[in-house]
Amino acid sequence: MNIGILGGGAWGTALAQVMAAGGHTVRLWAREPEVVAAINDTHANPLFLPGVELSPAIRASDDLAAAAETDLILVVTPAQHARAVLRDLPRHGQPLLLCSKGIEAGSHKLLSEVAAEEHPASPIGVLSGPTFAGEVARGLPTAVTLAMADADAAARMAEALALPTFRPYASDDVIGAEIGGAVKNVLAIACGVVEGAGLGQNARAALIARGFAEMTRFGLARGSRAETLAGLSGLGDLVLTCSSTSSRNFSLGLGLGQGRKAAELMADRRTVAEGAFTAPVLCAAAAAADVAMPVSEAVAALLAGAEVGAVIGTLLARPLTREHA
């Protein structure tokens, strides 16, 4: 299969490596000329995925039209840039597999909704789950959710992309797969705050559990299924990113918990902590749906410049309620 990959960051490059290992022809589109040159000339991406030798089968280009001349396109651009890239992408009707995690600012639309608007003739899927790009690129065992509205199509695509160490589990709950990935990024920032502020392991465990309750409330309100949110793309991804400094979102929260400001922490980052952009959008979407998300609101407040002690104090002063009210 000829596969196009839009995005030359760590995750896009790791997915290119997986696809090449599966025997597919891979065309990777990247904006950065140094990334294109490094992949083609040295089979490496030291800017975003250092220390990984890439397959010679991966060919990179800054020509978006070239990536569109493929059988399947993996969209791995940052969520807030997805619409612009999809709008510029030539429309050939092949499946689009969305691999970024976020909610579009302004519209509050999921990326599957954005893609359907920009490419109405293309089948839309979502690939999401507990994945650190470096581990995936090195061939360490990984399991993900691959969701499409057509369950049979999802199963066929999962079979086509699977490797012994890369196992996609098919689902027909596109909304659930997307919401899990978007919300967990915000909650990972919160867990980093807990670590940075020295609040202890009890607090982190409680935050993961209460954060998962928020994810579930919001997901159900948007039409997802509870079992999807309890699977790889929801709880699985949440556990991974809430427990490791390898997570960009967790690392951002760590700095916030230590009293540093978001602008400072994000100024030198070449890679994107998607949760920082998702948090205010998520809170606005939750408010519109009348869904309570106090942990997410606390993260949004910190990103907007609130003092960490005051935000933690507000959370801890919330009235007690039934756990499953």
C-alpha cells in the first residue's frame, strides 16, 4: 500500500517507521526543510525523533500534493492546524486516518468532523491510544484503537496496518476514540502539576480517577460509548501520559506545579503539548454541553496565568458530592 503521512514531528515519523516496517511505501510530508533533508539523506529525524535510524523506504517531501497521491493518508499535524492542512490537501477520496489529538478552537468540533467537512468523499478514521513515539519507532510493543464508523472497514484497515509489535484494535466509536485522546492530554498536565507541587501519589491517583470521570461525562455527552473511554484510547492513554515525564503534557504540568508560567515553559518547545491548546477549548465545549469538568478548568486557569497554590486550593475546597452522581 502507498501511504501518505502529513506531519514530520515525532509521532508522524514514528508512524512512518511502522508503516515502512509493514512493507508499505511511505511518503512523509513535512514543513521543515531540515526534516525533509535529514530523512532523505541520512534516514534520521534528529530534530524531532533523535537516536532512531529510519527505514530507507521513507521518503520525505514538502510537496503536499505528492503525499496525496497515495492509497491512505495519516493526518499527524497539530490539531489546531489540521483544517488548514486538510483544506490545502488535494481531494482524491482515499481514507483519512486522524492521528492527532485535540478539539478545534472556535467550532468545538472534533477532528473527524473537521475532516468530514473538508473531505466529504473520504472515509474517516481515528488512530489513538497509549503511545510514546520513541518506543513505537524502536519497535516496542504497542496497542492502539483504530476507529471508523464502518466496523468492517476498521477491521480491514487494522489488519492491513498491524505488525506483531503494533496492534490496532478495531472500533466503530470514532467519537469515543477522539475524545479520550483529547481529554487525556489536559489531564496529563494536571498530573504533572501534582508532581511538580509535591502533592504525593495519593493525589495523583485521585486525580486520574476523577479526571477519568470527567472524560466519561464529556464523552457520553458528545455521543461516545463508555466502553471506548475505558479502553486503549481513553483510560489506557490516560494512565500512560499521567505517569511519565516522557509525556510532553506531563512535563508542562510539572513546570506549572513548580510555579513556572506556561509562556516560559512553552517558549522553547519545538514539539507541541497539545493539552495546552485543548484545555480552554475543552472547557468551553463542556460548558456549552453543561458538563462539569473542574480538573480541566483548573488546568485552563493555570495556563491562563493563575497562581498554582490558589488553583489547588480552589479544587480542594469544592463541596463533597456522591462519587457517581
